Amino acid sequence: MSDTEVVPVNSPRRILFASLIGTTIEFFDFYIYATAAVLIFPTLFFPATDATSATLESLATFALAFFARPIGSAVFGHFGDRIGRKATLVAALLTMGISTVTIGLLPTYADIGVAAPALLALCRFGQGLGLGGEWGGAVLLATENAPPGKRAWYGMFPQLGAPIGFFLSSGMFLWLTQGIGEAAFFAWGWRVPFLGSAALVVIGLWMRLKLHETPDFARAISRHERVRMPMLTVLARHPRALLAGTFTALATFVLFYLMTVFALSWATTRLGYSREEFLLLQMLGVILFGVTIPLSAIFADRYGARLAMVLSTLLILAFGIGFAPLFTAGSMTSVLLFLSLGLGVMGLTYGPLGTALAQMFPTAVRYTGASLAFNMAGIFGASLAPYIATWLATTRGLAYVGYYLAAAAVVTLLALLITPRSAHEPVVSGEPTVAIQ
């Protein structure tokens, strides 16, 4: 195929929905597992002789996915850059979906003993593998099908999966805990969200199987640009891009996990809010998260993803400095404002992030490079954030949690400033400019 030969064109609606549904499942799966790891799994999947140890063991299975995700990035990234985006996205979605649905079918510790937590850990590892390949592929599916001048707008649709997945999972757990009673919830109700994700997976597969390969990847094939080992190529030829991409996403991950996992834990254990009250407040804050994502994408298409990321990171820095005063006990209005501001800023940085990372790597290794940078940032920014924040809040006070967030923002700013401007400029043709080698 020559550069001028016409390639099959995907329907914009199908592209955007197919990219959105995968990340919605991703975040839905994350939140239902996170909630179950605190509420359900310590009781049902681990020995009941020591409640604290059971909780820690349950949280260890939760953390397992973060270390599986870079492996998923390497595995699915390899095939995404060698075989194509479409087939790899289908495989990633199946891996993630089967692992999640299987959790809803697992026998408990009372049924099969120590095999129960072992199977739970295996399913969680499978979730992490699938998640490692899902995000990068969904972003490329959107951005590599985007018309000129709309790459950030298309790239924000996978990002919308975060607020939508959060809203669906929180709403389902609130409905179950309030609607069927605690006994039924522990007996069978906790399985409903895991089994229910099968419906989303079927819809996602149906949409993705109808897609054509992305134009950018089709052009890479015609130019014989594919490399034998994408992972080794990224590490050998694009280490600066990988490093810059990882730290470009650092503040985004720290902010996200502070506003969700840490905030929920601290509010319900130290500030006196019930889980139901705070989940409702978070759901209201997530609305602003969803609103600011498209706003940031419009800005990024007009002025560049680099500038959009720099400005949003400055807002994260300011929010970190003023973190503590609004997050207090006894004032739901103040806490709602705190959550709305934090999650609103989260949308501003998260909207252009996928496009920014994708533009750092050439087509031949873009799936691997963007996925690896994103998931490495998850290890540094996500897996440690709730623990660091809890320790700081307990030993130093909430203000130091804000300083921790501000420090992460400074690191991200430095990463953005050392990235060549052309790597984040608005795209005016079908192929983005790649400046980092």
C-alpha cells in the first residue's frame, strides 16, 4: 500500500465509543475491586483470626495489579505495535473482562481454604495485565483516527472513562448496600458488580470487532516502519521520552489517588463522615471531573497539549498548597468544595494527558511507549500515594499531604519544561511531530 492509497475509514461515533467503553470498564473494575478489598475480601477470602492481617493481605492483592500493569504494557504494547491496535485491544479487553467476571464467581475461604485468596490474587494479576494494555490502546484508537486539529478532542474520550467508571461503581455499591441489607450484600450482593461488568465487556467487544485498523498504523505498515522488539526499541532509542512521559503523568496520578482512595479513607476514619455520605460527596465532585476533561481538550487542540498540561499542573501546585483548610470535619459544604476543586483540576490535567503521551513516541513504538510511561507513572504516583499521604497526615498533619502533592506537581512541571515544545504542539496533519529521541 502506498502513502496515497485510501485506507478504510472508521465511523467517528464507533471510534469514540469503542475507546470510551474500554476505559470505563477499566475504572469501573478498579473501583469495585478497591471497595471490595476494604469491605468484603478481608472477611470472605482471608482467615478471620486476625482482622488487621486479613485487611493488609486483601490490600496487597489490590496493589498487585499496579505491578502487573507494566508487564501488560510490554506484552500488549509489543503486539499492538507489531500486529495492530484493533486485535490487541480486543485481547486486552478480554483479559481484563474475564478476570473481573471470574472474581464474581470465586468460592470463598470458607469453601476452599487458602486456594481462595490464591485465585483472587491470580484474577487481580490478570486484571492488571489487561489494564496495562487497555489504556494505551484506547488512546491510540482515538488519536490515530482523529482528523487534523482534533487529536486532543478525540484523545479525551478514553479519559472520560475515569469519571463514568467511578460514577457507575460508586452508584452500584450505594444501591446494593442500601437496597438489599448487609447480610445479603455479604452473601451474594458483592458479586453483582463483578458479574455485571460482563455486559460492558460484551458491548465493548461488539464495537471493537467492527473497527478497521487505525490510519497511522496502516501507514506505518506500508512504510515498513515496524520494529522487531518495540520494548527494546523504546528503552534503547527513546529513554528520554519514556522518562519525560512517566513524570509528566506523575502529578495526575498522585492527585487522583489522593482525591479518591486517601480522601475516602481519611474522611470515614478521622473526620467522622459515613461511607455513604462521603461516596455521595465524591460522586458530586466527579461531575466536575467529567466536565473539565472536554474543556481541557478544546484548549489543547487550540494551544497545544504542552501548554494545557503546564497550566493544569500549576493549578495542582496551587491546590496542594491550599489542600488542608477545606478538608475538615463538620462541614459537608467545605468538603464538597474541596472535592469539586480537586477533581475539577484532575479533569484539566487528565483530558490532554493521553494525547500528550502519545505524541512523544513515533507510530512504530507508540503503543508500547505511551502505555509504559502511563503505567510506570501509576507505580510511582498511584501505588504509594495513599500510604504516603496517610503517614504524612497522621504524623505531620493534612497540610503536609498538600505539600506532597505540590512536590509531585513540581516534578511534573520540570518534566514538561524539558520536553521539546514540538512534542506537544497542536497536530495539523495525520501524523504528530515526534521530537524526543
